[in-house]
Amino acid sequence: MTSAVDTDLQAGFDATIAAGDRIEPRDWMPEGYRRTLVRQIAQHAHSEIIGMQPEGNWITRAPSLRRKAILLAKVQDEAGHGLYLYSACETLGVSREDLTRQLIAGAQKYSSIFNYPALSYADVGTIGWLVDGAAICNQVPLCRTSYGPYGRSMIRICKEESFHQRQGFELLATMMRGTDEQRAMVQESVDRFWKPALMMFGPPDSQSSNTEQSMAWGIKRHTNDELRERFIEMTAPQAAALGVTLPDNDLDWDEFWTVVKGGGPCSAQRIAHRKRAYDDGAWVREAAMAFAQSEVDGLAQRVSRDQEADR
Amino acid sequence: MTDHDLDPDHDSAYAGLLVDDAHWAFGEAAHDDPLEGMDLTVPDGVDAGLLAAYCLMLGDDALVLSHRLSEWCSHAPDLEEDIALANIALDLIGQARLLLNRAAAADPGVVPALPEGSPVPAEDALAFFREDAEFRNVRMAEVPNGDFAETMTRVLLMSTWRLALLERLTGSRDPVLAAVAAKGLKEVAYHRDFAARWFVTLARGTDESRRRLLVALEGLWPLWPELLATHPVERELAAAGVGVDPFDLTAEVDRVLDEVLTAADVERPDLPPLAGVRGRTGRDGLHTEALSRLLAEMQVVARAHPRGRW
Amino acid sequence: MTSSEWPLYEVFVRSKRGLNHVHVGSLHAPDDAMALRHARDVYTRRSEGVSIWVVRSDAITASSPDEKDPMFAPSGDKVYRHPTFYEIPDDVPHM
């Protein structure tokens, strides 16, 4: 059923998108647009938060104090990115707590790359170089995405991500100038991460169900295959500069779907970790709310006492 | 119009926040050479070995506590707290780097020997190639993490002590220590403020949070006197106008803690100090069982690659 | 499960004297004092001398006549949809 009012609203929305303008939180939007945005932004936010784990795993073992500081700051940035993105999602009427519960319940996804283990310190570099590099290819176009709060979050995130990629590359380049063992570590890490990183762009266009509508809405601006090709082109000369060999680009999409559906080597571990932090923190969050309330109550009592005294 | 009026960043909220881009990305703790440009001459009449030992004490406190705080990363009660704890850990890593570098510059003899041609810098040789008995931190820094109440209590106690110490250390005759103290002062003031606020919140939040907080305080209290006990190194350097005798901090830290405890409506525990072994404690290199495990984890990659470049 | 989610705050930062406070984002905090601390940690990396304002999102009254959604009164309404407004759909596997 479509009323004249609905048609007007739809026309207004379409005109905004067509003009390349941003949709803002108080604008009317089609239900499908909102649902797609919530799903995409939440998935992106969850990826940042779950993505803290593989690298966070190495903070306490970082082999130099400078690297320890860089890694801790980087993982901290990821918490910040998750926070900005959850905030963008909250402008659509979903709370962070709801989204976290959906993540823990397995009802919302995150990037499959984080379901692979980080097994050596070289992985810290490889994740920065390839995983953050792939993320940047995906994310830079999103700075111009049609939903205002999402685009604004992405501008700041992309700025920080470019440092993440550079620090990853710099760590690998430094290790390549080190010992034979270090060079072997770097190559082994690149061998493990190359194909999962290419899969970060999503299934081939022929298998991607949501691409067309998302592009029409200006939520997504390039197809999966376009972005993947661009990334491969960008990365080849960087690999040559490092002196590592990239594996071939034949991707096993059965493996991809297995990992997406929760069958990755670390899938259960990542969710359990997030759930533990959320559950273990409940008493702290409750205590802070109770304290804030008692301060408000205490103030109210003092005010009424003062008024009593004035009378 | 001047160029300034045309500044395209005029409306950017971040325009004035950036020292430089790398600062934004990694913070101050990631400098290549933390003591760059400083005069590292040991002041007249000061024993370089003692100065190095003193810097290791303060540097190891920061390094070991930062390790425990960094263990919270991705485990904190909420994202905002995760970020706050990481900030504190980063500040402490930065302080540790300055102090370990100062120790190495004052007396290269404290730096463990590495294979010929190893590119490992002195600060990392000190952090990653010393045995637990060579660490000089107080034991409170190293005990394993408990819950969030335990961590907030520990940060409150250690930062209350450290802030009082750094305030006095800004007047050190060693200009490097004085500069390090001046920089750390603002950071540690923030740590103390943050932890005190949480201490009061948890004490007066729910029955559960109060119960946990009291358990945490009782667990840590026996480790508190060690911070105020004077080690011979501290006594000598205080006499030389370079260091601080922690015993002299007693009145001030008591006053601060009493203020927080009163706001939290919590009694000061009446518990004896944790014993050492024949009088030896953390400052003497006599630690809890936890430190050797902590170092096993912290040092594992560095030690596997003594000629490695990172 | 009961909710103990902290309220949402909007954060405004003036990075140097002579500039306006600019909205930089939002965060959660149990109360105003904690919101300020969180804002320093999250949005300014604790740079010195930065002026920060925080305000609870539900304390802001908004008017934007060109944003037409029947969900909102044209003026004098909330900035955002209320968190319980929207039922989250279960996701389908998708990248």
C-alpha cells in the first residue's frame, strides 16, 4: 500500500541520492535502505572489535618497546573505530548493546579474516599491510557513502587506517633486513594471509546478492571484483619492494563460505572472547549506572532539604 | 585576508590536535629515540651506577605495570574503558623507555651483553634480556591481574605514589630525570584521577561492586608498604639531590588516599606488609613467582631472535 | 537480560582558541563527569588545552525542517531515533 505521502517521501529520498547529497538521521528513508545500513555498519563495527583480538594476542610479546607501543596504539585505534561505527549505527535507532548481543549470539557477522589465527610476530606486519590495506580499498569509497554519519566516521577511520597499513609494511620491511629466520617468518606469514585477504572483498560479483541495490543507494560504490582487482594491482609492486613472493590468486570459495558460516579456525574462540569481556564487564557497567543514579538522588535530596530549610 | 584566514582546516575539529601525523597514529610512546637531543652527562658527584639502578627501579615499575594493563586490551568492561586503559599503558611504556634509556646512558654496564653485531637497542636489551632477579620494580606492579576493581585499585595506589614522587623528581639535579618527571607528571595525574573516580564509583555502586572492591583493596594492601620503604640506592640518590626517598612521600600519599577512601566510605585495611625473603623485596630483585612468568611471555619473541631487527 | 547500557553522549571539541566547538562524535558514559573523561581519551588522545563539551544525546532538541520524516515533529524533537525504535533483523551471511 502506497499513500501519496509515502510517494512524496520516496521521491525526496531518491532526489537526495540522485543529487549525490547525504541522507541524515532525521530523514525519511526506505526500510530496506535502513536495514542494509544497519547490517553493513554493524558488520563493519564488529569487524573492528573482533579484529582487536588477533593482533592484541601479540601485545604482551612484542619484541621491542617501540613495537609494543605502536601495536597497542593500533589495537586501541580499532576499539575507537568500532566505537565511531557503533555510534553511526545508533543514529539509526539501534543501541550498541543490542548490536553487541547480536554479535555474541552469532546473528550478525564480521569480516571473516579475523577467524584466521595470528601465529607469529610477522603476522602483525602482514595484517597491517594486507588486511588493513584491503580494508582501506574497501573503505576509502565509503567516505562518500550516502549516509552522513557513516561517511563522517569513515573519514577519520581511513586516516588512521593508512597509518596502520604503513606500520605493517614498515615492520615487514625491517624484518626483511634482519636475519634469515625473520625473512622466512615474513614469507610464511604472507603465504598464509594472501588469499584470506583477497577474500575480504567478498564473493565474486556473480555470487554477490546485495551489490546492485547497495550501489543504487550509494551505500556501496564499487563491486567486489573491481575492488579486489584494484588491491592486487596496488600490492604487487609493494611485494616486490619488500622482497616477498605473493601466492597465486586462485581463491577457494568453498573455504570462504565455510569461514563466513562460522567454521573458521578461530570463529568460536573470537565470539567466546567477546562474550566473556561483555559478561565479565556487566557488574562494572551496572555499578557505574547505580553510582550515577545515587549521585542524582543525593543531589535531589540535598535540594529538597535546602528548600525545606528555606521555608 | 591572511593565509591563516584561508586555512581550509579552519572548521576541522582536529586542526589543532595534531602534533604531527605520526603522533596521531601512534602516540608519543613510539618515538625512535626517546632521549633524542638531551644532554646525557651524569651530574658531578653522582655515582653513575647508582643513577642507573635508580632509573631501572622507576622504569621497571612502569614497564611491568604497563604489561599488566595491556593485558586488558579487548577484555575491558566497555569500549571506552578499553581505550582508557590502553592510554594509561601507553603512557607507562613511554615512561619506561625514557628511564631504561637513561639507565643505559648513565652506566652501559647495566645493559645485558648480546651477540656481536646484534642490532637490539639498549632499552630493548634491558627490557627483554634481563632475568627476573635483575628487575627492580616493586612487587605490586607484577602480581597477576584480578578483576576491574583490582586493576583500578592497583592503578590508584601506584599512581598516587608515582605522582607524589614525580612532583619531587622534577627538581632532580639530573636534568634528564627532571625532564622525564615533568613529562610524566601530567600523565600520572590523569591516571590517578581516573582510578580514584572508578574506586569511588565501585565502592558506592552496587553491593557486588563494593564487595569486589574491598576484596581487591585487601589483596593489594600488604604490597603497599614496599612502595614507601627506602632502598639504599634511593637513600644515596636522595642525599645527592638526584632521587627521592619514598619514605618522605608518606604524609602526602596518606592524605590523598584518605581523601579517596573517605569519599568511597571505605576503611583503610589493617593488614601486615607482605613479607620479603630475608628482608629482600622487589627493589632488591626478589619478586613474586608471577614476574618470571610475565617475563617469559614478554621476552619470548625477542629472545628467540637476539640478532633480530624489529 | 536487563540493560545497564550507559546513556549516549554527543561530544564537541574546540581544538584551539578562536575556533568553534565542533561535533566530533558520540560515546557512552554513566554520567557527565565520566563522559568528559571518555571524550578526552577517545576523541582527543588527551592533547593538552583542548576544550571539550559533552551533552546527553536525549537532552538535545533538534529542528531541521528540510529533513522530513513523519517519525519526527518538524521542530523540537529528538536528534536520533529512539534505540527501541528499530527491530534488528537477523543477518544473512554476506560480506
